[in-house]
Amino acid sequence: MQEVKNLQPANAEDVEQLRIKYLSKKGVIAQLFADFKNVANEEKRMVGQMLNELKNTTQDMLNDMKDKYANQGSAAKLDLTRTPSAIEFGTRHPLSIVKNEIIDIFSRIGFTVAEGPEIEDDWHVFSALNFPPEHPARDMQDTFFIEKNPDILLRTHTSSVQTRVMTTQKPPIRVLCPGRVYRNEAISYRAHCFFHQVEGLYIDKNVSFADLKQALLYFAKEMFGSETQIRLRPSYFPFTEPSAEMDISCDICGGTGCNFCKHTGWVEILGCGMVDPAVLEACGIDSKVYSGYAFGLGVERIANLKFRCKDLRMFSENDLRFLKQFDSAL
Ligand code: DAH
């Protein structure tokens, strides 16, 4: 054994010589097996085991050596002048591109990113956000429930991360909460059972609706160009009072009217409002000292506007021909 170990074969031919010497039919080990008959009966068992072990170990060592030298010949044939095959780079997903752009824009005015779980309890998604018990959003039609009583569900909006941030941090709070949300909707070109949102939340002393409007105007101009105009329409969300929906002047026709904006010149892009004092209180923030604004926007919606993609399903079908188009999009 020692002899085999100490032999340093230089190439595949040396390894073959070693194999012939030790493992061939007339090799050293075969000879030892032939002599086995002369071993005393009481020692046969032990010697037999040793012989088998010797044979197996030698075989393993030779196999290793063989592998090591097997490719040696091909190295000499390596053509270093050949053009290498191109490395395929992946591309960023269009929704990631848009999400990162949104984060980038708001981070320039002091927002940081907060994330939360996709599987949530009722309190973080609904109760703390002032949804009355009979609110239709809790309905089986909208929400994917994982467990009932107490309810565990897939979050239907990233506003649940607001709740998590407000219960764990002290104002001033200025966060963006990007993430995937789920709703029990029939899948079509304009609806999916999961999509992506970015929630924004700003809580401090003396935060006003004017601050909200200014932040959103800044966002719209950065995202869609400095010509972009915004308008706010009164709306309703349980967690904001007053609430509004924001439209931007249609990016496609420039406000003159087209199919995309249904000939109105305006496209809705987000919901927003002043955080309802009841929500602040539920999360342990003194509503007499602090006020805040919140907004929530759909990433797919912004991506549709930016990329003129008409079918929402394309974003989750993993078709490389589609995905590769957005490489240098923003
Ligand atoms: N959570 C709302 C939704 O999913 C979006 C939203 C609207 C978020 C208004 C907000 C807000 O923070 O103020 O439809």
C-alpha cells in the first residue's frame, strides 16, 4: 500500500502501469488472493477481510488517479485563440425596475424602505386600519384566508406594513413599504390574484394635506416628466380622512384624450389621504400631537403607463421575449 501511495504517477500511462502491477489478473493483489489458501484456518476470516480492504482501497486510489489525469491530454488541445461563447446576462424584471424607480424618487425626499410579512393577521391588515367588521374588503371574495378564527390571511394591501411600522417605531416616521399583495380576483388582462403596491407613510408634528400634495406632485413629475399635472378627487378609505384619489395627466395623449385615458385626459394612479386619528391611536401614536399622510400605489399600473403594456398577465408569465425588452428602460 505504502508503495502505491508513494508512487507519484506523472500521467495516465503511469497510472495504467500501476493498475497492471497491482490489480491485473497476475498483479500483486491477485497473487495475495492466490496465496490465501495457505493461510491457517483460524486466521482466514481476518486475513480475508484485510485482503478485500486492500483490494478496494487500491481500486479507489487508482480510480482517483485516473480521473486526475484523464483530461490531461485535452489541455494540450485547448485553443486559447477561440472566441469565447457569450455570457448570458439576466435582466431586471420590469416591475422591479419601476419599484426601484419609485423608491429612488421618494428616497430623495427622505423616505426609507420598510417591509412586512405577506401572511398577516386580521388586526394588521384590517382592524388597526379602521375597517369596520362588516367591511366588504374582508369578504371571502376579496381576501385569501389561510385560517379562520382568529383570521390569518394573505395581505390584500401593503397598508398592513403601516400598522407594523407605527406600532414599532416612534414618529417622525417616513417610510415606503413595497411588496406583493393578494386578492381573490378572476385573472384577466387587467386583474390578477396577486400584484404589487408601494405604500407611503409620513407621520410627524404638523403634517398637512399640502405636504401630501406637494410630495405627490414631485413624484409625478419625476416619474412621468416635468410637464405632468396632477389632480386629486375626493374618495374614501377607512384608514384616511380626508381621502383622495390622484390622477395624472395622460402620459400617452398628453391630456388631449385617447383610448388609454378613456378620452378624459386623466389616468388614476394612486389612493391617498391624511391618516385617520383612529388609526394613529390604534397603533399607540398620540393623535393630538402627531398627524400624517399616507398613499398607496400599484406598481403594475405605473409599469403599464410607463411601458404601455396592455396585458397585466405578461408580468408573471416569465416569457423572456417580453422580459428582456425592459433592460435599459429607465
Ligand atoms: N390600501 C389601498 C388599496 O389597497 C391603497 C391606499 C389608499 C393606501 C389610500 C393608502 C391610502 O395609504 O392612503 O386599495
